[in-house]
Amino acid sequence: MPPPADRKRASRTERASLAPSLAQVAARAGVSVATASRVINGVANKATEETAERVRAAIRELGYRPGSVGRALRRRESRIVGVLAANLANPSMAAIASSIEWSLRGEGLVMSLCDTHERADVQDEYIREMRAQLVRAMILVGAVDSPALDEARAAGDTLVFVNRPDPGDPSSPYVGLDNAGAGAEIADRLLERGVRRIGVLHASLDRTAGHWRLLGLFDRLAAAGVDTAAIPCATGPGLDHIVAGYHAMGTMLERPDRPPVIVCLSDLLAYGAYRRAREAGLEVPGDVAFFGFDDNPINPWIADWLNSVRVPSDHFGPAIVSMLHRLWNGEERPAPLLLTHQLTIRNRRLPGETAPVSES
């Protein structure tokens, strides 16, 4: 007679082999496996109500349990990894997606790429579609809070958050920039040059990377005795960071005490702000200087006026694959993978500086 541990293991195996499969549900309902999976995962507008009811009836008749079987299929069989990016019009985000694709390809995996446009409803549609397609993991480059994200997290799906922590659980697996640390580094560089009068342009600060960047910037300035409550901040309407930066800079220009250095919490904000400053007749960086985050790959070509925090985009893919392997190997709550960043300074002098330093 086999030992108790072996009997217990065999019993689990027998139960698993007897459990109804997704293919059996599809066959009973007379639909494809993909259609059955979409119905189970609540993907809207993909099946008629009559078809959905046939699938639900098959689930009841067979006693199918979608959660455990779906997870097993994703982990053992799917070669697809879903990548949901918040804004593929952002060259930095597109470069990160390219790095992820190349690294996944090296692992024999296939990337399915979607643009959520920073909208919760679009993100939910894609998350549910990815789950219906039994993807092996989902990588969210700039996630927003949404119901389907809560469902995926609660179901134990393999999720990795990139450059913006999970808005619903900051302890979720994270790969990317140390946003607070990067904000602090900009503060250090400004303080080194004696710049204490700054303004800040931002988009949404609701659990975004911008929130942490601003926190790091202000914490370091406050530690040096700067009254951060007096630092003017401005934003603009909509989700488009370039447009928001344009309008926010317009607000900043209306101030009689316009600061000579503007910290923008993304490069795209800085692009819009630059356009507005030039329209107002200001020289950049002679009259006003800008700092940003992301240091987009196109900056050396079109933005030699912009100082920006950079993580080489080709560092993202290998780090994300490393995080995926940790999760697939059973590691729970892995520590964040913070990628080394550098602050690229393109202005030899800053307006308003009182302690200029030489740049190597």
C-alpha cells in the first residue's frame, strides 16, 4: 500500500482528471472554447444572450469550476502574455512594449498588446478578453483602478505592474522606476545649483506615478527647508498629457511670480508646456527651464532643452521576464524590481541658479 502522502497526491490527481474541462463545456453548449471562455469571464458584446445561456446551462449540468481550471490552463498551456499599456502614443511606453515583446519572444512566449488609453472601461474590456483567451500573465504598463482589475487580482491571476504601482494594492509585483527616488534626485540637482523657486505641472495624481514623483520631490525639498506649500502647481483638462501640459503652462504664465524652473511629472507634459512657453515669447532654457520624467528616446532629436529622468527602455523586458519567472515559480509577494535610473541634464545653466556647477 502506498504511503499516506502518495495516496493523498493520487487522490488529488484522480479528482483533477475527473473534473469537467472547458472543452467539455463548449461541446455541451455547441460553441467554441473561446466563446465559452468569454462568457465565463464576462466579456461583453461577444455572444448573444441565447448563446450565453447555453454556456451557463452547460456549466451547471457539468459542475464546471472555471476559476481553478482556468488558472491551470493559463499556467500550463498558454503561450500568450497580455500587455496593457496606458498610452502607446507615448514613445517611452512604446519603447517599453518593444522591450517586453523581445524578451517574451526569447522565452517562447507571444505578446498580445492593447492600448487602454488611460480609461478604466477600456482596461476592463481588455482584461476580460485576456482572461477569456487564457493568457499566461498580464503586464500592465500604467494601470488605472477598475473592477476587472480587482477581479483578476482576487482570482490570483499573474499580474505585473510596470512604472506605476497597482492602484488597488501597492504590494503587487512591480517593475520600473523608483518614482519617489527620481523625484528626490531632481530636487537634489536643483538644490545643488541653488534653485529654490520652482513650479510643478502634473496630470492626475490619483495613485499614479506622478503622485510618487511629486512626493519624492517635495519631501527632499522640505528636508532642505523649502516651503513646499508655496510651490505653485498646475494641471490641465483631459487625459492627454501634452494638452494638459500646454494648458497648465498657460496657468503658470499668468502668475506675476512665474518660477524660472518648471518640473513636469512626465515628458509629454513638458512638450505641451514648451509649446505654450515659446508661444509666449520665452526662451527655453534662457527664460524658463524644464525637467521631466521618462527621457523619451526621441528627446535627443527634438527636445535638447529638456532635462529628464531616464531608465533605458531595453532594461524593462528582461526585468519583467525575471519577475514573471519568480511568480510562476511560486514566489508570493516578490520585492519590487527597481531599475537604475539616471538624470540627463541638457542645460548647462538654469535660470535663477545661484550655485552653478560644471556638468561632465
